[in-house]
Amino acid sequence: MTPDAILSLPSMPPGNPSYPPGPYRFLDREYFIVVYESDEAAIRRLVPEPLAPDGSGQVFYEWIDMPDSSGFGSYRESGVVIPCLLGDEPVNYTAMMFLNDEPPISAGREIWGFPKRWGEPSLSVCTDTLTGTLDYSGHRVAMGTMAYKHENLIQDPATRNEGLKKTQVNLKLIPCVTGKPCVAQLVAYNLTDIDVKFHFGGPARLHLVPHVNAPVADLPVRRVVGGHHFKADLTLPYGRIVHDYLASDAGASS
């Protein structure tokens, strides 16, 4: 295998790459998000500087069903997102994610630094209730419910895509073979080619169970604000580095 051939590979393993080159297109990507208030000290412990919590005390617990994802197939994921500030810009920081498909776990960690681990999420409509669950190692660690399609939140079709345009930020950590850090960055990306097909709100509930390897309950539920349920087509492009912890001037962004 020549050096040029090696450098043209999209991913490992070289004989059967885990994922193809991006960007990656998602069709009928369905979201269920429970917005809740949590403990501000617990939020602060999970947010890496120079990010800062946005002061709302809110956390987003989400389930996403991805039935048609280029390069990744069909899978579901569940996890925790924290609204933050990067300087003066409102962003969403992904704190932890659990999903049931190897290619997006590998690509998510290696390209964008998504904090992905294997888990077993589910998302379904149970008669009149939208229901999301997350199991880890055979045990239930999260359950969310929402009244099905109670309030249509698309009042102005011209603004229906705005929520998904918000900058997303991850902490990307990759060790060197020496055991020392090789990559330590805050990376950002923005979804593109967004087409939201519906967006409903309604009352919701969330139950989190403490678990050492799926610590979603480390951000305890103090008060549920409400639920969001929407579906969209979108593209996940490559991202950009917004902070490099290994740079000689750690305060610089690139």
C-alpha cells in the first residue's frame, strides 16, 4: 500500500473502513428532546472551559431516530446536551451520547469528537405517548415521555429551520500511542441543508437512573420545562477547531 493510497483512506481499518468520506446526509431524522432544569454546580462540572453554561440552568435530554443516514445506516441515539456560551455566542455542548451502531460511533469520535459510547436507545409512539428509553448493559438508565403532538410550534414556515442552525460544540480528545494527549480541542460544526418537516411541543416527563458507565443522572432533574418533537432532513458537514488545548498559546482559537 503506497503512502498516497494510505492518505486517501477515509477511516480505519484500511481493508474495510468503518465509514466513507463526508459530508453525511440524514433523511427523516426524528428528535424527541426533554428540556429540564438541573443543578447548576453539576452543569458547571461537565462544561469544559473556555465554554461556560449559559446561566439558564437548563439541560436538553434527547433521543434521535436516524432511519436513513448516508454511510451510517439506520440507528438511534440518546444523550445529554447543555446550552452554553462560547464567548458571546450561544452554542450547544454535547456532554454524552449513547447509540447502537459502530460506524457513527467511530466517525463521531474520530472526526467531530462526539462523546459516543454503545447503548440501546429506543423511540416510539405508544398509543398517545411519545416514549424514549435508554438501556445500558441490559439496565434502564433513562425514560422520557411526551404527550403526542399537542402543540404545533411551526407558526411561521420561514423560520422553521432556525433551531437546528445553532452552533454545536464538542470536546475532542484523542490520545497518542505514547499515552500522552495527541488531540485536545473544542470543535464546532453547523448543520446545513436543513428541512424541518414538523415540530410539536407538549408536556413531558423524564426519569434518570444513576449508573457508573451511563451517568446521565449526574445532571439531576429538578423541573421539567417541556418537550419537543420534530423531524428533519439535514446534512452533517465537517467542522472547525475553536480552541486547541495543546497550542503554545492555549487561549488562541483557530
